[in-house]
Amino acid sequence: MANHFDLHAALTLATQPGPFVTMTLPVTGLAATDRTQFKSLLKRGKERLLEVAPDRAWSAYAEAFAPFDHGPLTNGSASGLLIMAGPTDSYHYWLHTPVAATITVTYQPNVLPILQAQDKTSDYDLLLMGQKSFELAQVRSGRPELVNLPVDAPATMAHALGTEQKGRGRWQRSAGEHTHYSGTGSLDTAKSADQRNYFMLVDAYVSQHFSNSDQVPLILVASTSDQGNFRKISQNTCLDPAVRVVQNPNLLAANQTLAALTLSVTEQRHQQATQIRSDAYNQARQGEQVLQDLGALATAAVQGQVLKLWLRDDASQPGHLTADGAIMTTTALSRQNNLYNDLALLVSRRGGQVEVLPAEAMPTRSPVAAQLRLRAAVLH
């Protein structure tokens, strides 16, 4: 999954002279297949650069691709590689989301693969909460991994609160070498207090050691009653209020259930994100703050008026966006340049949010739509 560093690197690269050659290479793990694909894309890139920018020699770009010409085309569990090269500088990063085999020559760096890889629904933590123990899993780029909790974690109620004994109307707690008497009265009341105290300890521990640092949503997996009781006491601002898994987690076989849990939660989060996006779009449209016309959208982008830009992942429109917001289609390079990439780059540079989405996640049937920061007075 791409991150803000990747986008920042592309924006920095865009301040340098172009054109830019960008390759996206699927990583299959089959060395011969990946090598053949790489060489085929490289050959096509050389031909395209000569065709649309004959004044630029390939030698200026060759250094960016040289490490991969004979070096490894794999990196851990990466499913793709992106190489972005300009005539004076370049960078690359590994993708953990599916990618098509492409090579483009553009006026500006091709940021669309980076934005498409920024899936905000695939990173979260799973808290598998039982009444007397818990497990935590971290899901990154859609892949779950159970956390190996340290010895000081309140992994079980007995470890966190000590053991409990009852005799002659009194109940007591034994913790370590000492015994602490909690008093007389109902053991049921004591157990309720213990449950609340244990949930509070787990909530504080997960907040302090994971949520506060990672700032990803926390999804609670628990029974109906435990969902309610845990949420009543939770102070964790990352605990997702809408997405939840209501079931008794199998803590003894947590690794075996993670894949199914992740699939269910990721689907819920996609649906939630799509609904939130649709609601925001409809509200903006009612306030006459939505644009779909390319000419007006280009002007708004140049003026820094675009708050959000939604692009369909297969959207392509020949053209190049000039500094004053005009759309150029007269040169060979502009005719094969994707105008939507220029829009995405400009909106990102001006602090707007850009989402590249599959058709089913778009808030409109149009391949492009924008929400304005404010109602524009001049869009023509």
C-alpha cells in the first residue's frame, strides 16, 4: 500500500523537468515471467519516449531502470513494483496491492498508481475480546498478523487481576505473593466489577501501546453483551463505532480464524467508506459544490478550489493541463497524456484529497467528480 511519503516524493519529482516515464510491474514471483514482462515494458517505454518526445534521449532515464534490469524483481510479499523516472531524478517503491503492467510517458509524474494504492480501508487492528482473555491482530494492506503480546500485557484476567477465592461469605483476591481481601457480599457483584476492571485494563493497554501510535481503526470482535459492555467503558478514540464483529472469538485458534475475520471486516469497511463517500457527494451536490465538467474542473483545480477529487480507476482522457488551467491536446505528448493524472497531481499539490476508485465505489457514474472547498464564483 502506498503512503504519504510516496505521494510526497512524486510531488517533489514534479517540480523537476519532464517528461516522466512511469512503469508499473506486477510481481508474480516467477522470475522468468517477471523478467520477460519487465523487458517488454522497458522496450515499449523507449519506443514511446522516442515517439512523443524525440528531443529526450533514453540515456537520461536508463539509470532509474538499471538496478532492475538484472537485479531482483521481488521484495518480500510485494505484489507490484512502481518505477517513476525523470531525466534528472527518479524513485521507486514496492506495491502491496494488485497492479496492471503499464508504462507511460507523461508531462507530469504519473501519480495515479500511487493514489490507487492508498486504500484507506485495508489497515486496521482487530481486538478479539473474550471475558477472561484477549488477542490482538494487526491488519496491514489487507494482510492479518496476530500480535505476539509481551509478558506485561493483560493477556488474561487472572494475570491482570489475580485469582479469586470465596469462603464463608467472604471473597478474596490472591495476586502474586500477597492476598488482598476485597470484602464481603455477592460474588456475582465482584465478578461484574472484575469484568469491568479487566475491560478497562485491556482498553488502556491497547490504546497506549497500539492505537495511539498507529492511529488505525480498532475493530472489536466480541459477543453481543461484551460488545456493549466494552464499548461503555472504552476511552479509545480509534475504536470504530460502526464496524463490529458480533461473535464469540475463538481465542484458542485465533490464527485459524483471522483470514475469515479479515475478509468480513474489510468488506464492511469498504461498504462503510462507499456509503460515507456517497453521502458526502450528495450533500455537496445539494449545496451546488460538485463539478463534473472537465473545463470547469480544470479551472477550479488551478485556483485551489477542489476539496476532493474522485477518479474512476480506469478513467483516461487525452490532454495536458497547463499552468493557467487550459487543456492542451495539440502535441504528440499531450495527446497520449492522461489529463486526469494532471488534475490529480495539481489537486494533491494544493492540499486537496484525491481518491482513485473502482466503478462500484464511485459516488457517481461519471468517471470524474470534484467537491469544491467553497462555491466558485468564476468557473468559466
